[in-house]
Amino acid sequence: MENIANPNNEKLQKINNRTAMGGTAVLVTDQFRCARLIRCGKLIADITGSDLYVINLQNNEYPPNPAAIQHLFDVTTQHGGIMQLLYSDHAFRTLSDYIKENKINCVISGMPGNADSMLHQIWANFPRVHFFTVNENGKMEEVIYRKTHGIHPENTAAELNA
């Protein structure tokens, strides 16, 4: 069983107070390793009083894996979530539209694979959405860095305080 680090409850209470009743979305790519993400999503959904949606976006390049999809469905329903299986060759546009159309206020994902990850674009385009990442050990952290705020990872602490 994976351990999920408890996030700062005071900080999450502030999020709850600022977040209108909307949805919490968990973005899943690896269906067999989704449990830690969904557990963290459930925690955020409970704190914010929102519905939990588990999103798996696939393109037509890879054939569907029924066992993986069933596993994702089972874990999602065990945590009271609603699974959304989306197919698109335009991942950024599809996820952006989903966040807007479903009034998603909180998004939980794994860690971005690299600097070109689509997650960075999503984070930059939704400044009013709370984003959280969950690492391999189950530690959840809120995404603070946003290019839209002029903060870049290559800046040093001294440059940011100047």
C-alpha cells in the first residue's frame, strides 16, 4: 500500500474557501499505476466538496487495453469518482476544453516528464485552477510556478527577490 503524504490542511482549507463548487479532475496516463493519483484526488474533492472525475486521454495511435481500462474504472469507483475515457489526437485542446466545460477547479496529475510536457501549458493557461502533482512516492504538492506570473525555473532565489 502506498503512503500519501498529508498536505498542509490549513493551505487546503484556504483553497476550499476560495473554490466555488466545481469539479476535481485527476489526469491519468498509466492506468495500472493510477491509485496514488486517485487517492490524492479524492482527498482534494472531499476538502473542496466537489465531484471527482478521473480522466484518461488516449489517442488512436495505441490500441486500447481492456484490462487497464477495467482497472482504472475499478479504482475510480472505489474512490467514488466518475471515469471519463477520452479519445483525441489533440490532447492539449481536449483537456483545456474539458477543464472549461466542466468547471474544473482542481487538477491532480503525476509529475511532468520533461520541460516540454503539456502540463506546463495547461498550468499556464488556467491561472484560477489549483494544480497538484503527485510523485512516485505519493507526495502531493500544489503547483506554484506559473510562467504567466513571470517566474521561470531558471531564475535563482536572489533574482526573484530583487
